Amino acid sequence: MSGVRGKVAVVTGAGSGIGRQLALELARRGARLAVSDVDETGLAETVAEVKALGAEVQGAALDVSDRAAVLEYATAVAAQFGVVHQIYNNAGVAGGGQTVLDADWELYDRTLAVNLFGVINGTKAFLPHLIDSGDGQVVNISSLNGFMAQPTLSAYCASKFGVRGFTEALRTEMIAGGHPVRVTVVHPGGVKTGIASAALKEAEARGIEPTAEQRERVRVYNEKLLKMPADQAARIIVDGVEAGKPRVLVGNDAKLVDRLVRLLPRRYPKLIVDFERRRLAR
């Protein structure tokens, strides 16, 4: 098995952020691309940028939580390209900002539908094609919150812990079955995207007015915690894919927190709460 040059790669959530930069990085390395997003305007911009790099690209509007639509999409991509080698299940929503006591059911339904079942839908829809390619790879984007929990992020954490578990189970099955598919789970730390601000917009769209504390939390995240440029994150991810890594930690913050959780599994929740209180107090 080799890298990405000449491979057909599918990227969901490609209209902005890490997804867009993944598409561009894959294009620079010679991949042929199928990209999708619910944001058709952002998706069109990504398609134009990929084409400007000289790469072959197919763009499609897609809600990854719509299982039937994802199955149809997989069939269409395979029909157009004749083969599919890689799927980057990247599409996701913020899904945070409220405690378990205060959160409504819609928050959990939507967050799990996109972040977890979107990954499951994409994986199951494309997996037969990846196996048939003889050189397949599944790349599922989890998060630092796939191994570390935080207050007011229960829906997001549940989804990203789920992505980690699903992906690792899939890896064992590919090994046990002798299938020619590598499996990678990605845990980005603080990447400079619009995900924190999107959480406020999603709440407002559901008729929930964010509190002053929630707005301050987003400001702190945007200004102090979400630091790594998305293009740098994409390079790290694709480097990991080409190296055949089963697990990719993106950023020193993800690496540090990974060690913290492993070393202090009982104490880290209190340390996280204390850290957030100090950050918000500044």
C-alpha cells in the first residue's frame, strides 16, 4: 500500500475548515477528489480551488446524516471514477454549549446524527468500494474530545468518543478479515476553524439565546485555544495517512492532553474544570 498520488479520495465536510484544506492538500499530492458538504456555497469555493490546482474533482451537496443520500452518493462516486480508494469522514457540527441538565433532545439528536452516524454512514457506504480497490483507507476525524471530556460538551464528546470506538473496532475487523483497508482515527486539537462560533449560530437557529458566559467561552476558544492553521492540520493528517498510521494526534495540545488523560484518568476532569475557570476568568 502507498500514499495518495493517483488515488480517488472522498472528503466530507469539504466546504470549509479542515475539510477544505484536506481536499487542497490531497489535490497537491496528486489525488483525484470527490468532495461534499451541506454548504453549497462553501463547497463551490473548495471545488474551484481544487480545480485551480489542476486536480480532478467532483462536488456534491450532501447531508451525511441522511443515510439513503450517502448510499446513493457512494454509488455515484464509484460510477464516475470507477474505483474509490480513500474516505475522509470529516463532516461535523459543534454540538456544545449547554449542560446535560439544560440541553434539549434536539442537540443530542443532531450532534450524534452528523458527527457519529455521519461517520458510520460514510464508512459503511464506501467500505465495499475501498475493499474492491485493493488499496483502501478509512480516515475518520474524531477530536481531542474523543479521549477527553469537558463540561457543556456532552453531546460532542459522546459523538467523538463514539467515532474513536467505531474506528478502532473497524480496524480490528479489517485485520481479522484480511481486508486490504487501512484504518486511521484522527484527533485534532485546537485548529483555527469556525466550529466554536458555529455552536452559537446553531443555538440561535434553534431559538436558544446564548448566555454571556457561553459567548465568552467562544471568544476565549477563538482567540486563545484554536491556534493551529487548518492547512497545517491537513498536512499532518495526510502525512499520517501516507505513513499508514492508525492514530494521528494533531497539535501539541492533543498530544499533551492525551498524556494527561492516560496518566491521570481519575484526576483529569477536575484539572480540566480548573483550567477552564482560569481561562474564563482572564
